[in-house]
Amino acid sequence: MSFGVPLSQLIVNAPKPISTGLTALDNELDGGFRYKSSYEIYGIPGIGKTWLASETVKTYLQENDDGKVLWITTSGVAPQMLLRSEAEVKERIDYIRITKFTELLYFYQKQVMSEPDSISQSQSPAESAMPSTGTEAITNDTNSNDSYRLVIIDGLSRLLNLQLHSLSKKNCTTLHDTKCRYLIILMTLITKYNNKNNACHVILNDSMNTTYVPENNGGAEDELEMVEDGFNFFVKSHNYLYENNKRRRVYAPNVIRSALVANNALGNRDSRWEIFIKRRIGIFWEWEDKVTRNLDTECSKKATGNGRCRVALVHKDRQKSSQSLNFSVVPFDIDLD
């Protein structure tokens, strides 16, 4: 007697991915953000991270009449796009403010575990640093018993970097070991929450420029070069030189990476927590005409007045490592200027 579930039933019952609101990005993500998965969106301030997350929230609520969304902010400011939405949309979005990384750990322990203190010391080095005040609601009444199918964490890198030194000193470990240890704990809890509630997490992070290159031949951002104009960072492809009819790889002097990686806790163990993230999306400025034409996008001089446009660098799923390129570039055709 077989107790298994037929593959056809699993396929039929698989929920539709959450659309990002951008067709090209949805296609690259195999339909959008998938449930029981976590995604990271990173980029400089003002590049469009909050816009993309807000569009995802609105799309999800339009397609799910009984769905609820939780937006966790670390800055105390709720996204204006959603605050200006229709009343029926705003009523299904809960906002909470979390100002410490250990508060975030404590919040997810309460969501996942029957008893918040049931995680042993070996699993949670943050236990002694747990806050006494918990989290603070910004709008709506956030019930800890609510299950959210879509959760946005706005500013995880900010929380971690602000508390990293104190956590490292408390645990007598290096900054990099401390960062990896705490991120593994957090991402484990988030993964448990996703599986328990059939949910999806989208994590918004800042980005930083760095010359650091990981030992595993770097990452997708190594194909890009950073230039500063005094206000924003512009990125262009400039990574190969030809000598004697042979192409030679040349690392860019500066690359822009997620602030979870490019901080003062650099090291080669980031893959231990990155494995929990299904896909990563970096949003960059692009100004080369040939790239703009190749992407078939209309955001050029007419859109911004200075010949630049936004592009999204989408990292491949780690399970598809056999592919020759570990990223794809798709148009991020919005107008926020």
C-alpha cells in the first residue's frame, strides 16, 4: 500500500507565485515569488526596492481576497505607496517596527515556537540579549496569532550592522563568525515560519561598494563596475580584456554587493546563510546604450534626462549551478525620478 502523494496532485495544488508587477522580472523568477521561500532585494537608497515590494504586496492582495501581509520596518516609516492605497487594501496590511536584530530573533521565535524560550543556548546565542519590550506596532493591531502568507522585512542589513559589534563582543567571536552565526539562526526561523504557514518572505537590504572578492570566484556583481556621480552609483559592464585573441577575466576594482555581505564583517562563510535565500535581486543604475537596447527597455534619456535607467541583476537559483552564467539582467522599467 502506498501512502505517497501523486506528483500530479502536488502540481495541481501548488499555489500560484506572487507577481512582482513586472513581467520581465516575473519571467526570470519562474512566475514570481514562490511560497515557502525567501528572497532578497538589495540596492542603494532610492533605487526602487520599496516600490518593488509595495507592488508585490498590492498584487498579492488583489489576487487573494482573504490574504494578509506583514510589513516589518526598521526605520519606523511605513511605505507611502501602501498608506495611500484603498481602505480595503490598507486594512489587510499590518506594520510593526523592530529596532534591534535581537528583537527580530525574538519575534520569530514567538511565531515559530510554542514557547519563545524553548530554543536551547547552543541554538540561540542571542538568548541572553533578548529585549524586554518586544516589538512596536505602527498601524493596525498586529496579533501574534495571525499567520501571514507574505512578509516584508525592510532593512535587515541595517539592524544587523548596527548591533554586530556588541554581539561580537558579547560572544567573543570575530565579526564575520558572529554575522554568519546570527544570520543562520534568523534564516532558520524564517524558513520554519515559511514552511509552517506556506508563506513567502521578501527581505529588503541596502548595498555597499567593496573590493572584496570571495574565494569562490566572486559573485554575480563581479561583472559590474562602480562609478560615483556624487548622488547615486552607476554600474556598467566592464569585466573582460582581450590579449592575443584570448579573453581574460578582470575583476572590477569596486563592485556593489548586498550590505549583508559588503560590511565590516567580510569573510568566506556567507554561503552558510545564503543557502536559505532562494533568489537574490540587485537593482542597479545602467547608462550604456547598448545594454539598454539589448534589454528592449524604454527607460533611457527620455525617462530620466541623463541617459540612465534601472536594471535588475537576478541571481540564479543555487540548485541551477550547472548553468554557465549565475545571473541574468532584466529591465527594471519604472519611473521614480
